[in-house]
Amino acid sequence: MAEQLKDPGIGEKFNARSGRVMNRDGTFNVRRSGFDIRRLHLFQYLIRISWMHFFLLLLAGFAIINLLFAFIYLSMGNTGLRTSGDMEAISPFWQCFFFSLHTLTTVGYGNFYPYGYASNAVAGIEAMLGLLGFAVATGMVYGRFSRPTAKMAYSKNALIVPYKGINALMFRMANMRAGLLMEIHADISLTYVEKVGDQFMRRYYGLHLERNDIIYLTLTWTLVHLIDEDSPFYGKSVGELEDMQLEILVKIKGYDEGFGEHIHSRYSYLFEDIVWGAKFVPAFHVDEKGMAVLDYEKISRYDEVELNPFTNTLKKQEALM
Amino acid sequence: MAEQLKDPGIGEKFNARSGRVMNRDGTFNVRRSGFDIRRLHLFQYLIRISWMHFFLLLLAGFAIINLLFAFIYLSMGNTGLRTSGDMEAISPFWQCFFFSLHTLTTVGYGNFYPYGYASNAVAGIEAMLGLLGFAVATGMVYGRFSRPTAKMAYSKNALIVPYKGINALMFRMANMRAGLLMEIHADISLTYVEKVGDQFMRRYYGLHLERNDIIYLTLTWTLVHLIDEDSPFYGKSVGELEDMQLEILVKIKGYDEGFGEHIHSRYSYLFEDIVWGAKFVPAFHVDEKGMAVLDYEKISRYDEVELNPFTNTLKKQEALM
Amino acid sequence: MAEQLKDPGIGEKFNARSGRVMNRDGTFNVRRSGFDIRRLHLFQYLIRISWMHFFLLLLAGFAIINLLFAFIYLSMGNTGLRTSGDMEAISPFWQCFFFSLHTLTTVGYGNFYPYGYASNAVAGIEAMLGLLGFAVATGMVYGRFSRPTAKMAYSKNALIVPYKGINALMFRMANMRAGLLMEIHADISLTYVEKVGDQFMRRYYGLHLERNDIIYLTLTWTLVHLIDEDSPFYGKSVGELEDMQLEILVKIKGYDEGFGEHIHSRYSYLFEDIVWGAKFVPAFHVDEKGMAVLDYEKISRYDEVELNPFTNTLKKQEALM
Amino acid sequence: MAEQLKDPGIGEKFNARSGRVMNRDGTFNVRRSGFDIRRLHLFQYLIRISWMHFFLLLLAGFAIINLLFAFIYLSMGNTGLRTSGDMEAISPFWQCFFFSLHTLTTVGYGNFYPYGYASNAVAGIEAMLGLLGFAVATGMVYGRFSRPTAKMAYSKNALIVPYKGINALMFRMANMRAGLLMEIHADISLTYVEKVGDQFMRRYYGLHLERNDIIYLTLTWTLVHLIDEDSPFYGKSVGELEDMQLEILVKIKGYDEGFGEHIHSRYSYLFEDIVWGAKFVPAFHVDEKGMAVLDYEKISRYDEVELNPFTNTLKKQEALM
């Protein structure tokens, strides 16, 4: 019998039928009620948002700080800024704004310069703030740029394949990044929903793999779960599986030499992603120089095959599995 | 029988009754005698202090270095600085101070500039020092900003819950950060104090959990310690427990995808944090779109329930446990 | 019998005889078909290329951005830039180009300065872009500079050495970096090709070592694989081994105290790198002060010796092994 | 019987009596013969040297680059630099040198500015190089500043202590850094030298500890090796131990919350560091507020005690151990 797991941290009891647990991009279908500023960590926020979003925020912040300092310099009137050369074409406010720009970026051309005590002091503070603020901004730019992220190609479908006299669930994956992936470890679990009274209980099972670890991922890796007596799929009919909001949760971890860091990838297959009776077509060939050539277009490609009969199961008749 | 641990690094023999071992924020009640500059690591100090404290130090350091260089330029008199444009409104000292500001921040407007050999050389040194100094300052700002820190919501109380025919100690937690927590591992230990002659001995026990690891923490995680014959709680009365300065030390470790790093969290429950006969109310529900909604307000909420009778214990009569 | 491994992520079935799996520098003989911009991760690309390549890209990018901004300033004509001092020797286009240089690097001498509204605004944007762009450029320079990389000296040959009454495969290595290597772990596998019908099957075996881990690597480490009944070499003749495109894949992992990070090293031995009947000469001696002196020149040096007879093998007659 | 280890990576056969394996600061007594530029990794070099050494190198590099560019500007004569304001007091060479300073640091006052095409172009290149060069310099400054390093206080002596009816080897340690140390793991080995023919063989043994791991190190940790039948000390007389260049190698690893990284510490005890018949005095007390107070001065302090008789040993008479 397959051994059921306690809730692996996703939640067990639900008041209503829940949707998909994990989305294809690896995010979970969870939100937090209410907004609470104490829960916001600015770094985590800035590293997560899109580049477009990030640059708009940056530009807005830059503009607001410049405006603020422009008004401070403007308020100083005569004792604020002076110009060297003829800058009279620019109105006093914009002179202050552009001077603030020169100071915050530390470009300091000198066509505007601070004249009195106050403006000199404020300009010093602004230059210092500029250095510290740009430290965060440029740190974030590089942090986002160099952030280790996985980019895996998963086969579109999980296949039920005749294998070792019985059948097996298989899906495969390849690394899309150029850096070598090493020490790859896979954790695969199955979850489905069962109605108990007026509550829905989410069940979890670990799916045993023939091999949970590989040393290098240079071509493709086919993950194989044998549907034997220890499998939670064992003895279940296709109809039953369809009804129970089955979801296969995939978690891959590896060391990416390109980043010099570990990366994590997640994926999920639903019932409708399973193909019954198929096997994968090789996704690589050897070229005339003896080099293996991986073709990402072929990752999801399969041929249809006959499944092995399901003996030793209580639901032999109708069961595909 | 529960297996006692040797001192896990906190100290065993005490000359007097000690206070709480770990505070709620995860710091330990330990201090070091005497101050020794060789024990100070500036980076560790600057990463630990509050932002307010950090910025005040930064500002003070910035001011002191500027003052120092201002006096150097001032001491050069005529061969020190020149001004372009009319800066006569500013006194010689402040001219030197503001020029130092322009140099240290590399803003260099040019309204002040170094005139003689010495001032040019000093200004070059100052600009170089400014670049190196701001490297540390801006590095620290970004290091503090991007530093991986855990923010967990722990239930206010640890509950004694009827469970599996006997009773169990349970508490729960949720991640307050937006980044996904993965590969979470919990280490829970119990410590209490025993009087041996005129000394106090601190005893340590590991608390076995039903599950020490979860794969993802998206909603809440309830940690369950079954009070069976292997539990150090077994056969102890409530009065005994109260008397022995019981403390439950919680240590959680996980990989935070938002930071791309492992985070650590600690918490501690005292005797008075334990509620006898209660069970947690779910802290999430499923909304109309099928999405799980976590409500942090409910993390600590529980309902009172009847405990299971404590059979198989020597102190059956008075013992709650 | 030696236990065969499933494909460790390198590929099993081939349509043609493939070449060497791993090159001496640790790269794999794999390429990806087609170019797809979505597979390009700019950071991974910029960290991998040579310094020459990197600097040429940097210079080109720098020149292009400057040209772009130069044309923008030029298009503003009269309301674009002004000069302080006599810069008439420089043509208007180059004035704009040099001004752009001063702005992008934030050096801002002020001999050129923005005059009208538009040029001031564009210069502000350029200075900001310069700071962000140089954040990535300088981040990459330092990232490349500080990147943890292994530099191991492997013995040129793997030797078959008489050992413990039978024979063993041995090779050795030393760390060429000055930083101390600690907690070193070795994973050694054997792969060879077998013809099955019209397909070539690549077989994989883990090679058991006498010792897979060492604590410190200060001198040399000799890795020892005993050719006993559990070895995939057992009972194979030299001729057979030669025919089957034998390849020994070496993977070393360790903590490099100089980088404060884990490093990975890979190497591969082919059939022709194996020497039958030899043993390594010590690669270090103790000097007059009692200090061990490692001589990298001697890492590959060996003396010829007689092998032990191969009893207990079915191919006793012709087999060297 | 104690189980001997194969060489853990330090070397086994020596042509002469070698000195101490590991120094007290954790470095090994090993050097590499010959200097080979290919073995030099600049980052590892710059992170390892002293701050004094580092800053002198930095200053020298800065001076040399400035000199170089100064000569380039000087060689351009009339079409090189111009000055705004009266800089005639400075000789042409130093004008070029100071301009180079202003450019490399991007301070750019504008009292010197590039006049012709060539000088403008060179200044642009210099500013760009300055930004990239300071990226490495400032990166190294911050990298050195924030580098995780252990600072442990080890007891000056290892003690032979009566314990559990027999005797044990004990030493202790405390963390000198303010950041909390967690998940500490100790690896202790014993090495000594034996004369075999005309060669010296170095033997290695792992020393079993009562406890190899602690969760937190807040006060002191006493490491305990029981001298039972499995100990390599078992049945050896003091005279024998003295003669064999005994050395106890200590390796400690832990997660330092202050750095957010793992740290490593090494130490070594020789025969003459062992005290026969002593036990440690507690190095902390509890103050009036119930807080534990650690006193580093007391880490090495011990009281003399009587050892247990050494029964079950072949050398009962003369043996202390």
C-alpha cells in the first residue's frame, strides 16, 4: 500500500473544493488576507517584480527625490544656486531641478553650483544620499541581473508507459540554461482531494522514482515512477483518478555551475496532462562529429504504444491503471 | 524513557537559578564579561544594529572625515583652494568643508578647486578614500537591505491537544514573507532546571516530532509532539512542570526563494504559554475562485477541548499530563 | 557483479558512435540545436566568456550608448550644449560625444554643459542610466574576478597498480590554488558504449573508491578503485576495454577557504590514458625545516611495476585485468 | 582496537621527520615548490593579505595608473589639457597628473579639462577604466570587510580528565564573535609519526567524541573523547606518546548568523599541550538578573584532579594512560 504523507505544508482541510495547488510556473494558489506593511520586505518585493515595473518605480523614485530637493533649493532664493555661463534660458525652478540631478548622480558639471551656506550643506547631504540611494538601486539592478533562476523545459505531458512488465508514469525535462547543471535531485508528490463529510481533505503521497538523483543534466532526464503495489495510482480506475482533482507536484533542485548557486524548479501535471499509452521519442541525436545534439522541440514528443494489462488489481475490468 | 541530551552548547551547571534561556526574538540570555576590541567584528556590528543607529554612525563618520580634510585644506592658506565664480559669501573654513564634501562624494562641481601642489595631492587622496569608504558604506547599506531574515508568525501558545488516543503538544507557524519557503526543517528541544545539591543543573531533551521536515510552507505548519512514553513530559504533573522552569526551544530552518538563501528562525515557549486542552482553528479558507486564503490573525486561535485521560502514568491522579 | 546505473543524465541510446563524453576541461560534448533568445541568460553568458571577449563587448556597448546620446544632443542644435572655455577646436558632433562621455561616467568636468531644457533632462537620464549600466558592468567585472573556480592538477595517467594482493586503478590530484581545500568529495563513474542491434547503448557504472572523502587537501590525494569482483573492470580483457570507448568521469567537490565557497572540478580519462603496471612516485618531500614541499612537476610521475596475476577471472589467459 | 584512517589528504610517507602538521592559526606546514604565475589567483591573493599590504598595493596601483595617463596627456602638449582659472603655479606634468586623478576618480572639478580630440578620447577611456578598476578595488575592500571568518577561543591545554570510571581527553572552546553560532560540527583527528625502515609513516585516527554536534554555541563547548578500548590512546604509555610527535587536529564548522554564512575554524594540540589529571573550571556564572555571563579569561582554567587507575591495559605499571 502507498504510504500517505501528512500535510507537507500546503494545507489539509478545506471548506470548499480548492483549485489547482501549484501553477505551471511553480507559484502556489495561495494569497494572504489583508495587507500588512510589516509583512512587506522591500528587497523581496524589488527582486520579484518585472523589469518594467522595477524601472518605473526607480524612475518615479528618482523624480520624486529630485523634485523634493529642487523645491528646497528654490526656497532658498538668492542664497541658493548660482550659474556659471549663461543659463538664464532656464526658469529658476528647473535650474534647481537640474542642479539636483547633477548632484544626486554626482555628475556635478558646475554650470550650476551651490552659493550660500544652506545650499552647500543641502547639496552635500544630497550627494551622500545619492551615493547611498544608488547603492541600493544599482545593487538591486545587479542582484536582479545575476539572480540564479532555473529555466527547465518539461515535457507537456506525463505519459503512462509500458515498462518492466507493468506500467510506469514518466515525464522528462531538460535544462534550458547554458550553465552545466549538477547534483540534480527530484522530489515528486501526488495530491488529490477526497470528500469527508462536508469537508474536503487533501491527501499527499510521495511518488517513488527509479532514480531521484542524477550527477549531470546535459541532455534530458526522464523521471520514472513505477505503478506497482506501492504506488498510490495502484488499483485506481481512470474514472476515479479524473474525479479526484489529481495533481503531480514536481520539485527539482540542482547546482548550476553558470550561477555558482543552487537553483530550484517546480512544475505540476494535472489529470488532463496525462497521456495513457505512449512513450517518449529521443530528443537528441549524435552528429557527424560524434557530438550529442539536443533538440528542445522534441522534449514533449511521444509515440503511442499499447499498455501492459493491469493484472493484480481489484478493478481489473474497467481500470486502465 | 526520554533520552537526555548532553548540553547542546548552552551550559549545564549554574551557580544560581537562571532566567529564560532564549527570548521570544530568538536571542539568548547571555552576555560576555568585559569589553575586548579584539572580539569586535565591525561588519557583524554594522549589520546587526538598527537602521537609525546605522545612519547616525554613517553621518557622524562622514562629518568627521569632512572636518578633518577641511582643516587640512584650511591649513594650506593661499595655496589651498581657489573658487570660480563669487563664493566670497562663504567663510574660508566652510569653503574648505564644502570643497571636501564635493571631493569625498566625487560630485566635484568645480566652484571650488584645489590650487597648489599639496591641495591637489590631498584632494586626489580624498577622492580615492571617498570611493573606498563609500564602497564599505554602500556595501553595508545594500548588505543590510538584502540580508536574508526570517519573519515567522508563531502561535502565541503551545497547546496540549487530545490526539491519537493520548495527548500531544502542538504549536503552529506561518511564513510572513512573500517569498516561498521550501525544505523546512524543525529542531525542537525542551530544557528545564533541576536542583542538585547547591547547584542548578539545566537538563536538555530533544522533542520528537511526527514530522520534522516539510517541503513547502505556503499556509501553516502545525508541529506535533506526541506525549507518549518516549516524551520527557511523560508522567510529570502540571505542578512539577510549572516548578522546573520549563522552556521549549524552537529552531526552524528553510530555503527562502525570495532571498535565494537559507533562513533561520527561533522561538521559545515557557510553561505559562502552554494551554491545557485546546485545539487550533484552521487559519485559512478557500475563496470562491478556489484559492486558499491565509489569515494571519487566526494563527493563534484555538477552541477548548477535553483532553484524553492520562493512563499509563504513575501520577495519574493529580497529573494533567 | 558490478551494478549498472541508469543514465546519470548524459543520455543512453545513440543513433551513432558518439565521441568523448567529457573533455579534459570538464565541459561536455553536447550542443543545443537552433538558437533561441529565450534560452540566453545574459549573466551566464557574460560570466562565461573570456576577459578579452568581455572587454570588447563592454567597450562596444559603451561606444554605442555614447554615440546614441551624442546624436540626441546634436539634434538639439543651439539649445543643446554650451562650452565654458574655448572648445571651438572640437566639431559639434564630437563636442556632443565627449559631453556624453563626461555624463555617462559622471566625471562631469563642466567644460561642456547642457544648456536648454531638453538637453538638461536628457543629461539627467543619461547620468542615471550610466550609474545603472555601470552597476551591471562593474558588478560583472567583480563577479568574474571573484568567481570561485577550481584549479586542480590531475595526474596525466590513471595507473593500474598491484595493490592488496590484486590490482587497483589509481590516479591522483593536487590543488593548484593557494586557498585551503576542505571536505573534498569524489564521485567517479565509468562509461562505455555497447552495440545493441543497430543502436549504441551507453552504459554507466559508479566506481567504488577506498575513500570518497578527505578532510583536507594540502598535498596530493590518490584515488583508489580496487579491481575486485564488484568492479566493472573485473573479468574484462585489455582488448575488450580498448574496443568499448571506455571513459572514466571524475567529479570533485570541495570547500575552498580562499573563496569561502564550494568549488567543483571535473576531469576524464580515456582508455589511452591508462598505464598498465605502474605506481606513483611521491610528489612531495620534507625540507630541512620539517616542512612538506609539494612539487607539481611530479604529480604525473610513476615507476613501472609488475602487476599481480589475475586469478578468479574467466579470461585469465589473455586478460591483463 | 582503534581504526586507522587512510591519509586524509595531508600525506603519509615522508623521507624525514616532519614538523608540526597544523599551526595554531589553522594553517598547514606545507609549501609549494617553485613559483608559477598560473597558480596565482588574484582574488584569493588579495583577500588573504593583510590590510596594510592590501592598501599599499592599492595605492601603488593607483599611483602607477595615474602616472601613465599623466605622461599620455603630457605628450599631447598644446592639444592636451586646458585650465579654467589660474593654475599656472602647477607645472605641466603635475597638471596632467592631477587631471588624471580627477578623471580616474570621476570627481572632475573642471579646473583642468581635456582640450583636443585625443585628450578627450583618452579621458573618456580613463574615466571608464577608473569605474571598472574601482569596481574591483571597492569590491575587494567590501569583500575583505564582510568576509566570514571564525574567531574561536580554544582552551590552551587539552586535559586528561577522570570520567565515567575511566579517563577522557577534553578541551573546550567558545565563540568570540558576537553573532550566534548554530549547527556546530566538530571533526577531531589524531596523527602521529612511526618509523618504518628508513621512512617515517604518518598515521591518522579519527577521535570519537561523545557529541560531534551541538545546536547552539552560546557559552562554552567541552569536547569529550573517552579513552576506552576504541581509542588510539588506549594502552599507550606517556613515554610512547611523547616520542611519536602526537598531534590532535581540530576542525570546527558552524553557521554564523552574524555573517549569514558557514565559518570554519581549525586548531591543533601537541603532546606538550596535554595536561594529565585536571578538569576545567566553569567559565561562566549567572548574574543577579539570571543572565549567563561568559568570561573568556577562564576558558583555559583548570583544577588538578586524580586520574582513574588504568585497568585493562597491557602497560598498567608505567602507563599514565
